[in-house]
Amino acid sequence: MKRKALVQRLKQDHFTKLSKKKISHMVNFLINNIKGAIQSGEDVKISGFGTFRRRQKRIVFKPSKKLLWKLATGLKRSKM
């Protein structure tokens, strides 16, 4: 999913009263903070989603058990 599609989906499903520009700023803020934390050597853990880690020069993503289960069972719209 591209950033533009993510912004559109957030607007439709959750933030109908906010402008796309504001939602885009929120998405950028989140992504930039995740990047900054990883660059400074911190792990980023998003409960129910997974963990981002820096290993040498690579970024590694380890999905959570909950996410893996949902992907394996094909659940689409359940709450995480």
C-alpha cells in the first residue's frame, strides 16, 4: 500500500472530519519518528503489529504473533 492510499483509507474509515493534508502530516510524523528511533539505535515495537530493529546496516522487521495469526487465518476486518 502506498502512502497516498493509506491516507485515503484513514480518511474514509477513521478520520472523516480531518483533511487529507492533516492526515498526511500525521502519517509522515509517525513514519519519521519510527525512522529516527531506528537510526538512533532504538528498537520500535508496535503492539499487535511487530518490532523494527537495526542489525548492522539493515532494518529487520519481526511481525508479532498476533499479526502472523491474523494473516494465516485470513481475518481482514477484526480488531487488533
